[in-house]
Amino acid sequence: MPMQPDEIRDIIEAKLTGAEAHVEGDGAHFTAVVVCPAFIGKSRIAKQQMVYDTVREQLLDGTLHALSLKTFTPDEWQALDDGQ
């Protein structure tokens, strides 16, 4: 049974303290925007790895097929929001 965006969001938010995740998708391919204070000082790759670690089980067992990520610290997210 394919996963739903809210299920993925709940997993990410439960496993990454303070994270706020916005997930969209069609049951097979998902996109997540994750804002988390734990990302401070981390590279883009390290941030993405932290998120992938939260859903590793679902990726390995095939319940989650594809997840595209955009990751931000709260300050990066605020700066992006301020720029609009």
C-alpha cells in the first residue's frame, strides 16, 4: 500500500527533533521541504542524509519509492520567506 504525504511528514517530524516537514506526492514520488534547527552548521548533503535516515526503513522495504528533499535551517527558511 503506497504511503501518504502525511505519513511521511509524521515519520520525519517524530524522528528529527524540532523539524517541520511539508510533504507532497502521488503515492510513488514525493517531495519534502524540511526545516529543522538540527541542520545548523551542516552541509546540504548532511542535512539530506539526516532526513533520509528517518525514512530508511520505508525506502528499504519499498513502501517509499522516491523522496526528493529540500532542507533548511530555520534562519535559511526565514530568509527565503523574507525574500518573497
